[in-house]
Amino acid sequence: MANTPLPPNPLLGRRTVLKGLLGASALAAVPGLAACGSGGSAGDGKTVGFGSNYSDAVPREGIAGVLDTFKQQNGLEVKINTKDHETYQQQINNYLQGKPDDVWSWFAGYRMRFFASKGLAGDLTELWKTIGDNFTPAQKEAATGSDGKQYFVPFYSYPWAVFYRPSIWKQRGYTVPKTFDELIALGTKMRSDGIVPMAVGQKNGWPQLGTFDQLNLRTNGYDFHVSLMAGKEDWQGKKVRDVFDNWKRMLPLYQENPLGREWQEAAQTIQQGKGGMMIVGSQQIGQQMKNELNDLDFFAFPEINPTYGTDTVEAPIDGFMLAKKPGNEDGARKLLTYLASPAAQLAYLKTDPVTIAASGKADTSGYNELQKKCVKFVAEAKHITQFLDRDTDPRFANDAAINGINAFLTNPNDVNTVLKGMADQAKNIFTG
């Protein structure tokens, strides 16, 4: 890893690995960092501190209800310390080096491993002996640090795919494309019909990272994608150039001025029937279209290379971690055990019906049709990825990936400059 952190990107959004992961030196000038932690529990054995980034109204209500039930069942108070998404992620490094809450919300994959490797998370390996049968081997892998120990409890997941409104498609006679060529042809037809083929909002910085993932997975397959994210492949090589060549074919389908539009605005284009498709997560678009869930559907990003087909699904996992030195360790472990249960996860989904429980034991009979399809979609995947900003070094996602992709969207004919910049930064980060 490089010794000097890269400068923060002004376009970072709620799911991007923010500058909080880059090290304390990158955070020194940010005001209010010390205020993020509540100092864990009261230390009386009766209270558990809970650090939360569930700041939007719907998820905040959902997690509060889950924790209320835990209190009723266990006789323990839960002191909730909620911060908005961006503040939480900006302050996370100092928060964990100070006096963090006993249990704190975070993400599977590289983000989890990053703090585990820094000694800033509690070991949950013993807990997994109790809760492990709730989860699949792939989920356990996503909860496992570089040292082979578990540090994470999965709570919910949601797939990324191509979302659309069936009622609009039925009116127009559109059918789901099975190949990339069919996707381009469909988008071209939508444009001639006066519909925005692909709703896009990139002002937040992170959304188009997901489109890169889809294109790379379909063009080059899971193994190459994982290797590229680990800094083991050449960003200037033919395989990456092929991804951007395919992407250039999609750009005529894009909503105008994507860099000036937030993803929520793009989702509203679908909601209003003005847009035909959007590459996004079920959680994001579902929360924007909670009143239209019965008229929201999706399909896997179509096949590009028959060798790989559509065998990989991107499905980020959100969950919880344990403080390195919790004030109430016994209570914290009881809370994490509860959060791993189907009951807790299903209770949360009552107010957030656009994600799916991580536990494989969760009863899906009460799921809406969108959730049922999400479960099947993820279960049938040969491979599951998290998301670019969760699957690679945070400094690369923060600077090289976002700036490179934004530069490409601004001037797609200057791919050579874009890829050279990304390759140079990858070399510095992964071998420096």
C-alpha cells in the first residue's frame, strides 16, 4: 500500500469508501471527528452502545424497531448513536481509534477486512460457531478477515441489476434483452419512442462504479474482475479496454448530463415513466419507488461473452461488527447474535421491503414479489461480488476509479488518457 493517502474526491456519495478509510492523517483537518463515538456503553453491563449509519427515515425506523424488540427480550438497553451516511464514513477511522460503540454498522468484503487487519474490530469467530448455520459459505467468506477469522455479522443484502417498470414496457411492447446487442437495440428503440433509455445520475460519484462492474463481469468474468480489483491486472491491457469499448456502445442510451444529476433524480425518471431502464441496486431504487413496488422489476445485465454468460451477481451485504474493546462485551455479543437471527432481519424488512434478509433461514413467504425475485436471483448466482468500492483498496475506489470513470463519461474518446491514469494510480497503490 502507498504511504501517502490520496486526496479525497468531492463527488463521493453514501456508498463510496470515503476518506475515513484513508488514515488519520487524511482526517486531521475535518472538524468534529471526535464527536462521532458515544464512548460505547455505559459500562454498567445493562447498556449496549450501537453505532449506526441508518440515518434515512425508513431504515432508521426499521433498525429502531429491531433494537426495541431486543431490549424487550433481553432486558438490556441499547444506546443508539446515529450519524448520517457521509459523516459516519468520513469519521469512521478516528471513531474506531477512539471509544467506539460496542456494536457498529458496516459492510462486508474489503471494507470489513480493512479495519480487521488494522486491529480495530473484535474477533467474532467463536460467535460464528453459534450463528454460522444462518448463513451460506459465501456469506461466511464475506465476513472473514485476511487472517481467516470472522469479524462481521451479515444483516441484509440487495442485488444490482437493470430495473424497469413492466407496465411501461407492456404498453410499448418491449421485451427483456438476453444479450448486450439486444440491450443496445432495445435502448435505441426507446430513444426513438421518446423515452430516456438508460436513467443515469453520477453526481454522487459512486453509481457508475456499478455499471463498470457489470460490464467487466460480463466481458471478462468473475476471476478477472476479482484479480483486477486486487491490483493484479493491467488497467491499460486489452481486457479493460474491451470493457470501455463496450461501455462506449451504451453511452448513446444515457440520460443527458449524468454528472450533474444525483441518483435519486435518475430513479425518479423511472418512477415517472420517462425512463426505460436503470442499472442500480434494489435498495436504492426500491426506496425511491416504495409506492410502485408492484410495478418494479429487473433483469440481469445481459450476456456479452458467452463464456461467462450472466453467472455473477453483484449483491452487497450490510451488517455489523464488534468494537475491539467493547464496554459491554457480553451484551454486545448477545445483540450480534440477535441481529444474525431471521426474526431480527425480517422485523427490519417490514419497514424496508426492498432488501432481503441475509439469513438463509428467513421465512420468505411474507416477501413481496420483488424481494422473492431478489432471493432467487442471488441464490442462483454462481459468483457474488460486493461492489467496486467494497471489493478494492479504498484509495483506488476513492480517487482513481471515480475520477477515471467520470473523465471517461466526459470524454469517451480519450480512453487512453483515462486508463493510463488509472493504471498509474493502481501501480502506486498496490505495489508502492
